Amino acid sequence: MQGCSHHLGRRQFVQSAVASSLIMPGLLSELLATGTARAASPTGSPDAANSLAPKDPHFPAKAKSVIFLFMSGGVSHVDSFDPKPQLFADHGKQVTFDHPETRNRSGYEKLFLKRPDWNFTPNGQSGTEVSALFPHIARQVDDIAMIRSMHTSHSNHYNATLGMHTGSFAFARPSLGAWLSYGLGTPNQNLPSFLVLAPQMPYAGTQVWASDFLPGAHQGTRVIPGENPVANLKRRLPTSRRQEMELASLAKLNQSHLAARQNDPQLATRIKSFETAFGMQTEMPDALDLSQESDETLALYGMTRGQNEGFGWQCLAARRLVERGVRFVELIHTGSSGNWDSHGNMADHGRLAPQVDQPIAGLLQDLKQRGMLDDVLVVWTSEFGRTPFNNTADSLGREHHNWAFSSWLAGAGVKRGVVHGATDEHGIRPVDKPVHVHDLHATILHLMGINHEKLTYRHGGRDYRLTDVEGHVINEVLA
């Protein structure tokens, strides 16, 4: 070591000491990069060294953590959570719309109503109707606030997915999870505040969990179900003490580096990422060790012992992570062979629904049995719905539909067994209490104790917020 110490540059030392660039990819790649760091102008002075330290909410929060269930590809609302008897009755009736997905599209000059492929039944004491597509979730409706009047601002997957996660439909902006991390910090410094459990990339890619102009410590960390869910999680060095010594030496170099660059507001948070990576090596293996769960709990999620993939694994891992103080956990379902984008055949919905139905119902039951549903907010959504019509009545699939879709909330601070809003008799547009994506975001922030109009970050000469200049809290779904 002595003979080569004068050849060991800062870049090589960082790589040797941490060897965990895949744990915090954005942060560490920035630290090791030779290019200029992204510009960011936080309000007031630069962030303190620990930007993940817990922060007080604007007002007492109903929820401590969020589990965000995202069905990628566009789930058909009229086949799942929005019953439309008249759509059954009017199957084959010609309609005229200037719809963004059929406008000036060859073969779509005429449109016809298409009946749902699944029947609906009332469930629970609330009588909320759910289709046969989700029989397990249907049995949990008394704990759910169903929103049937959702609408969004774009009909393309990329833009709608970006909007659902960031509130911006055209440009990259910080994601919902990053905003919550920035606003509240995290009580567990050994785990990231924002984790994303995703076997495949969704539309819009890593922008879905990016921090953009917020400090880099707030971006999501991706966990990939399987044998190696987090890369470099196993310590390279034989003892934690030796690794701590190397990190201490690295910290001295970093502090010197920071002292010479006090105008870089993101450098302190990048330094903090090394501590987080070290903490993850301590706590993440235990958090993801599902062998500690009982056979009864595994069965609740539809899992078998030893299983390390599938949406059941994602749901159970999410429960274990919020138990340990992770602020925001997103589960992305893209399906084992294709997502919910059922243009060609709605039978794809029938194949995908069983992959998530029991795990999601099991998650709600498990949280409730453990008394955690009083502290954890569960959100289910897709980027948009699917058209209640197509170019032929006997078409097997449905097109993108941003005019109307369904989402639901359950858990902390949410009314249980209620339905909010309604679409017209065919499920084409909201006709009662419409809810935009900005409203959904405002409501999630509110339940976490945050005023969506006051959670801002100065960047490029203006104050940004998740809901931009829009958004209203959906008070009717609050307990």
C-alpha cells in the first residue's frame, strides 16, 4: 500500500472505499463524474450535511409512510373499478368524439361503444362494486376510498406516467417520493427515505423516481426482486471496522473537498450518500429477509417460502420497509411478460390481474392486522384508463384514455368504504367531482402533514412545487 499510495487518486479511493455506486447510482456517479454538477438553488443556505434528517410537517400528519402501487400501462377503469351497466346495454352503439388517441387515425373514423369484459358485483358493507377482475381486492373495499372521477393531462404513456409521478407532463421534475423525502426527511438513517421496487423499467424510466433539481439524496433507490435485489449490498471488506476506517479517511477528503466548494449545494448530500450506503449494508439485508415471516403471512400474499420475485414479494417487502421507517415505497407492476397496455386484447388484463390481486389484498389485511393501516397510506393507480369504445364493437382491446380512470386510497387518514366522484353512463368523462392528478398529489401530501402550496424549492429563479400552480385536497375522502 505504501509503495503505491502516491498513485491513489481521489476517484480510485472513493471506488475502493465504498464500491457501491449501484446502491445510490445518481449520487455516486455525480460524485465521481468529471463534468459539472447539476445546478440547484435551494431557498436560503445550502442543505445541511444530513439532508435526510427528520423534519417537522406543516401540521400533524395522519400518515407516516406511503406505499404507492403503480400499475404501468393503463388499467381499464370500466373493466375494474367503475361499473357501467349502460355500457353493457349500449354495446355496439356508434359514438362521435374528438379523442386524442383516435383523432386523424386511419381506421378510426367511426367509433363504437364496447362492453366491459368482466361483470361487477357489490362487496362488503359499503356495497362498493368491483369487477371479477379483482376478487381479492373486492373483499377489502370497506377499507378503501374509491375515486372514480380521475383524469389526467396526456394520453401518451411517457407523459402520463411522468405526470402521475412528478406533476409535470412535459419536462422532468422531482418525483412525489423525492418531494416527500425533501419535505420530511426519514427517521431511519440506515435506509434511503425513498425506495422503488421494480423488476422492469416503467415508461419514463428513472425519471419516475428522480430527484431532478432537489438534492440528490432524495432520489429513489431501485430494488430489483430476485437473488440480488440491491447491488453491492454485501460488504467488500472482511470487517465493518475496517470499512469504517476507510470511510473515515474518505470523509476527511470529502470535507476538504467541500470546504473548497461551499457554493455546491448538492455536495454535502452526496457525501451523506456514503453513510447511507454503509447503513444499507447493515440494515437492508434484514429488511429484505422474508424468511423471517410465518407461513401464514406468506400465504396471505400468495407466496411460497423461498420466493424472491413477483408482486407478492414486492408487497411484503414494502410492509417490512415501512415498518423500518422508510418514508415512501413505490411498487411498480409491469407484468412478467408485458404491462397493462391492452391495445390488442383485454385478455391481457385477465392474465395480469391475478399477479397483483391477492398480494395487494394481503398487504391491506397484513397492515390492518398489525395496526399499521392507521399510519401507512396505500395508493393504487395507473397512468390513465382505457377507452370505453373502439373502432369496432367487437375489437378485442382498448385504446389509451386520459379523460377518465380510477384510483383508490386506503389507510391513514382516509375514509373507508366510500366512493368519490363519478363518470358518465359510459365511463367516458367525469361528471361529478372530477379529480386531476394534481389533486391526488395534494391529497397525498396533506395526509403526510404537508401543505402542497408551501412545499417549494427555488430553482432557476422561481419556486417550484409538486402541484405546480394547481391542485386541491380531496377533502371528501379524508376521515
